[in-house]
Amino acid sequence: MSLKLELYRIKEKGKKKLSKYKQEFLFLRKLYLGKEPTFPTPILDSSSKPTVLNLNIIDSCNSKCTMCNIWKRDEELEISPEQLKTVLSDDLYSELLHVGVTGGEPTLREDLPEVYQKIIEAVPNIKGLSIITNAIVEEDVKKRILEVKRVCDSHNVPFSAMVSIDGVAKAHDNVRGTPGNFKTAISVFHYIKHELDLPVSFGCTISKINVWDADDLLFYAKQNNMYGRFRIAETINRLYNQNRGKVIRNFDNDETYNLLLFFEKLKQSFETNSNFKRTYSSIQNILQGGDRLIGCPYHNKGIVLGSKGQLSYCAPKSKEIGNALDQSSRKIYKEQFAEKERILKENCSSCIHDYHAPITQREIVLQEDEKFYSKYLKIEQSKKIVAMARWIKKIPKKDSLPRIFIVGWYGTETVGDKAILGGIVDHYKSEFNNKVEFIIGSLFPFVTERTCYELSIKATVVSTKTFELLAYAKSSDIIVMGGGPLMDLNELYIPLLGFKVAKAYRKKTVVFGCGIGPLKSKKFESAVKEILKLSNVIKLRDKNSIEIAKSYGITKQIEFFGDPAKKYLQAINQSLNKEQDNIITCYLRDWTLEYFNGTQEAFAVEKQKFEEGLAKLIKKHADDKNVERIEFHHMHNFVIGNDDRDFSRYFIQKYFKNDERVYFNKKLSTVANIAQSMKKSRLNICMRFHSVLFAHTLKTDFIAIDYTLGGKIHAYLKDNDCLEKKIVIHGLIKEQ
């Protein structure tokens, strides 16, 4: 019996192995053949019954939103609660599970509780009811929602609310055209959450008016434990806003890029629901010129009922298809189905409205691809990756030019990393007399495409989260690990696997302008050693890194090249305006645990003291110099690596709340505008490593806060004979 069991186990193990290899084979074969999958168009079913009803119970509003014209409508008679019950008794609504009550402003209706009562009577199997309010008339809104809650409670029907909030303080009031509305909206939100104990969220609609204010609202929400969702303003027929094109989906390049960063921040640091994350990814795709990735419940499971009985297949793009007060909703739904087919054909693929839906086949394939790539694109797969690369097709060259494939931490680049890239590109353009093709590997290609736009770099940006990494590693003449630190990062797989494949195909490998460390993990240290051993050429940015490399047993020549960003800055320095203003400027970042030797508890105590000391230092220099402004600028704008703007929001709120000298720059940071901000400042207080390098290279007066505790900042200052500029974190802590 035991022999049979053992044979069975061996057989099953073999099956699993074959299944695994079959999966690998099929995926690699798909890549090799280069066939893009095709996905079916959503199937519309005229016999389907909606499970979701968007009920616009009123066609007037007391707000004056910039992205909506409903408030300009004259008040007219609305559907009565009894008429609503009659309409909802139609067979079309027999499978309804949720009704969302919107407007206009629903709470303007004094009979709102009766509206909910009649919905429940007409649809006894309802699973949930909700409301969206602008919360302008605070006491009336609270009263109406309390009354509706009582109705729902009496029938054991779940009830939830959403409060419209489009920014913080005046930013919200400006969008809504109503002074004081932010204060009332926050009050109503907390009333619903804490006093009524109802599920509540806020809804933020982003238009051209508040595109730079959404980050402030997100920060406020995190600080105040508020949950909400963000959407892009869309042309919506029921809001009569077709003539609001100046503020709806009319973003310039900077605004669009900031939105891409913002929605990535939502996915990475705020939203936990996978459905809403998928919606945010779809919004990002549309903002980049792509199609809608997600489905839509209104294909078959949703319908819109207006305040006068008018029916629409969806709110954004549907024409009115009939009136439910005049004839059967079921009959209208079936007979006007050509309108739904028109919407699918003409509008759905470009619609950015945040209707959430179950995952589509296209999204499933994208997720499966992502899982497959992440399984093999890791340090632990370095021995297997060359064999897999044989299945990847080479990428033909353009015009037989030398091809240089630059990899690194691109896709998460700071302003310093942008300058590094500029320096490396300039180096190779000079070496090859401008006759060269650049490929740049990126973790988030939209970020690096923006960098290339800012620096006027002509390059193809490819993803290092896919096998494009392997394809270009075997298809390029030179693969370059382009600057930044070789440190404790899982993304070390990028240069490691890239170099492994490149060496197998006899390509040149270069470590260009990197530093080494901090390295606390043996796994990452081993990866760095192997990267260095696989390199034909090693150019390091500081002498300390050279000593570390030698201690790893690297015997080949190592060039002390310095940081490539330095040469790039030297090249643009002459073009900068040198006139100073009476200001000091701060380039701060969050001090994080990886730069501390000790427990998390001890770090929290030390960090608090450090921040207090840093605030005192800034104020002292501002007072001593009698400056007009204390400006906060930012070396990094992306959530991966921590958006420095968020640290400034926190730091200013905590330590500079009533200081009228403070100026906070919430816009995007580029090499050019950071360099210019430093040149015009009397003193630059620098914390990010590259802010120190920028300030020194541009010959400005500066202070370097060494958050690396003797690491790369100390090494840079030592190599450049300016250690007197350094302030040690523990020095600031001891003063507290």
C-alpha cells in the first residue's frame, strides 16, 4: 500500500511539474509569436433587468458647480413619491438590488423620506439605498438624512451616504461656487459617520479648476481618517454640462501628468478595494490616450430614472429614451435598444466616468501577465532567466545605429534621477556623435516618458516589469545601469537579470555613476556583488563606494566618475537666472526607518525630536536673515519613494501653521525649475541627496541635513571638500 501511495505521489508531482512547464511554454510561445489577444465586445441583452437604479430625484440644485449646469435649471414639478412607487412596480425593476438617490440636490425635497419609503414598498427585496449630497444647507441636510435613516432602519434596509467634497477650504468652495460649503460638508460628513453611525464617504470630482487641489484633499482625508473616492469630471447629459468643455477633460500636459501621479498614489497608499483600484487604472489609461479598461454595470445591469419620469440607459451619454410616467419602463427599455447599441459603439471605450463593474476578460489577461512576469522577474531567478530569454525575440534596430539600453530605478525617478539620466544620455551622445538609439527601461513608463519630455530626450521607454527587459538586454549593444544607489531594493533584479542576459549574448555592460549601499540584507549584497562582477565597465559616484566594491573582491578597474547629474547641471548652469530673492528654500524629505539603526519604537521618538530640531533650524535661519519667504520645493513628486510634497504638507501644518512667510509649491518639479529655485535663494536647506548635489554644483549657499547617517551625503561632501556644510541628524535631536 505504501509503495502505491509513493508511486501516486510521484505521478502527481510529475503532473504538477508538467503543468507548470506547459504554462511557461504557452506564455513564452505567445510572446514569441507576438500575437496580441483580442477581446469580445460587451454583449448587450435587451431582456436583461437592471439591478442598479440611478434615481435623479430632483432636477435643481443650490450649488453652482463649475462642471455642471443643473443649478441653472428652473424648478419644475418633480415625480411624486406615489408616482415613483407606481413606476418602480413595473416588471423592469423586479430585480433591483440597489437604488442610488442623486440630483440636483436630493435634500432640497422635503418629501425625501417618503421617496425612500415608496422605493422600499415598490421593491421589497432591495439590498441597499444611498444618497449623494452637497451638504450646503447643513441643518436641513442633517435632518433629511436622519429621517431617511429612520425609514431605512424600520425596514432593515442598509443606507449609506456620500458627501461631495472637491478640495480643502476655499478650493472646494470655489469649485462649488458656494462660500462656506467646505465647512458644512465636513460637518455633515462627521455627523453621518459619528452620530448616525452610517457608512459615509466623500466624492471628489476633478476638473481643470481643482486639478492641483486633489492632493491636498487626499492628505486632509488621511489626516482625518476620512474615506472617499475620486473621479474625473465627465460630460454627462443629465447634468446639462455639454458646454463646460473648458473645465471638463481639458487638462494640459502638466495637469495630466500630475493626475497620473495622483491616481497611482491613490492605488498605492489610500484605496484598498480592488474594484476601485481597477477603476483608477482605467482612468490612468484613458488620460494617456488609451481606452477604458473596466466594464460598466450600465451595459446590462443599470438604468437611470429622472425626476420627471424620464428614462436613460446611462447618465453620461444616453439620450432620454422615453418617460416611465407615460408607458411601461420595460417596453421603453426594449423598444429603444438601438440607443444603447449606439452608446456602446460611439462612447463606451472613451468614457472616463467612474462606474464600477466586475473584472473584464481584458483585465484578467493583464493581471495574469503581471503575475507571470513578477514570478520570474526577481533576483532569485537569475540562474533561470538566460534560458527563458532564448524564447524572447530580438528587437530589430533602427537605422543600424548603436543601441544603448539604460536601466535603473527609472519610473520612480526623483529630480536628481532625471539629471542623472540627462548626464548619461549627454555622455553617450557625445561618444557616438549623436548617432545613437536610446532605450530606457522603466518601472512606470509614464513617469520616464515625462522625464524624456522635460529633458528633450529622444528615446523609446519600455517596461522593466515585463520581458521587454530581457528583449532589449539581448538586442542592445550596451546595457547601462544608470546611476542611483545599488542598495536594499527588490528592484535590483533589473540590472542583475539585464546584465545576465546581456553577457550571455556578448553585449557590453556598464555600471554608470552608481553608489553602493545601504546594504543590510545578504540577499541584496550578493546581488550587488554579482552585478559588479558582470560589468565590463564600472564608474562609481563616490570614493566610499569604490572601497566597498573592492572589499567585495572586485579587481577590475573602477573609475571615480562622480554623479552623472553633476555634469548635466554644470551644462545648464549658465542658462539660469542668477538674481537672488530675499528667501530661504527647503528641499526636505521624510526621514524613514531604513536610515536608522534601532527599533521602530525608538525611531518614532527620535524622529519627532529630529523634526522639532529641523523646524527650529529653519526658523532660526529665516529670522537671522530676515527673509520675506520660507519656500518649500520638492525633489520628488511620486508616491513610490515618497512624494516630498506630502511631507511638506505635514511638516508645514505641524510646525509652520501660522507662519505667513511660508510658500508651498504644490506643482511639478523639474531639473530646470529646481535648479532655478536654488539659484534665487539666499540659503538652501537640503535633505534629499540630490538637493545637496544640486546646491553645491550650482555654487549656492546651502546646508546639508545628513539623514543617511554618514552614508551617501557624507561621502559626497567629503569627496568635494565641504563637510562643513553637513548637519548631522543626531545633532538636531540632541538640541531638543
